[in-house]
Amino acid sequence: MAKQKYYVVWEGKLPGIYDSWAACQKQVSGFQDAKFKSYESKEQAEKAFKEGWKKHWGQGKGGPKTTVKQSALMLSKEEIDYDSISVDVGTRGNPGPVEYKGVDTRTGEILFYVGPIENGTNNLGEFIAIIHALSYLQKIGSSKTVYTDSRTALSWIRNKKVASSLVRNESTKKIWELTDRAVQWLHSNTYNNKILKWNTEEWGEIKADFGRK
């Protein structure tokens, strides 16, 4: 069972503390320069909300305390590129049914959605979603950035191959077909888009999150 998280929204449509990503997302989606972060306990969230974003937003877990000036410098280096696409996967079991989507990072508008695919893994879904985003952007002639929260998928992109232990059988036929096509796309195409790791600790859940934490 997923551990309860609490989400602090310092700057959003309605600042406050929320007990689900779905509720938090409503407050920050489409809000220019929203500032929010997740915490493991309600007590931590309440303390952070009271102290304000300048002391917490842009600071990783266990990171050193900094002055406001230092914090501002850090934030300038870690700003979200809102002119981008964010992708994420929703699974029910791993392996299990997989669905993924790509959204406009600024507005949360769904740009593409696929699934559910009968039987796959989170990492394979993330990998396919990134390639789908690159293909989508190529078709419209866009050099926008693509965000993912999967380090594994990023490594597969760099290596232009996947390293999954998921067996190939009738139940996994579809996910493997999509994966093989994605790998082939990587070998057959070039792109200028940046593919970046979404900084969940500092920015909260990725904009395409399915809210199943």
C-alpha cells in the first residue's frame, strides 16, 4: 500500500496543504510559477507551509539550509521549463496493465494518451511514452523539452536499447511490439529535443502523474 503523502502549495490557485496529488494538481496546474512540494508527514507539511516556500522550495531532502539569496540562485538553475511535454505511466501491478500520457507541462492539457496495454512494466511504459513524445514533437516541428521521472527509461534512451526482464509471451505481446517500434524509432531518427529528469523532490509530482502513489 502506498504511503500517505501531503502536498504543500505555497503559490497556486488556493495555497494550503493537500492530502493527495490530484487535489494538489488542481491548485497548481496552469498556474504560472506555482510553488509546491510533497512531504512524508502532515507535521512536516504544516511546518513547511508556515515557514514559507523560500525556505523549502528548491531544497532536496536533507539538503543544507541556505540563505534566501543562495536559494534564489539555486532556483534559477533548477527552474522548470514549462514550454515542454511531461510524460508518465500509470500501472496496476508491475507487471500489469499499463497506460501512459503526455501533457502540456504548463497547462496540464493531455496531448496524447495510450492504454491500458494488457501486460507490461512501468519502465517499459515510460520508455515508450518518451519516444511517443519525441515522435509527436517531430511531426509538429517542435524542439520542446520532454520531462520524465524515470531514470531507467532515460538510460535506455541513451543506450538506444532496453534491458527488461519481462518475458515475451502472448500476454506481453502488445507492450513488446510498442517497445520494439520505439527502439527502431530511436535508431532511425534524430532529434534536438532535450529529455530531462523531472526533479520530483523539489517540484512535486510530474505534471502527467496518474495520482496512484
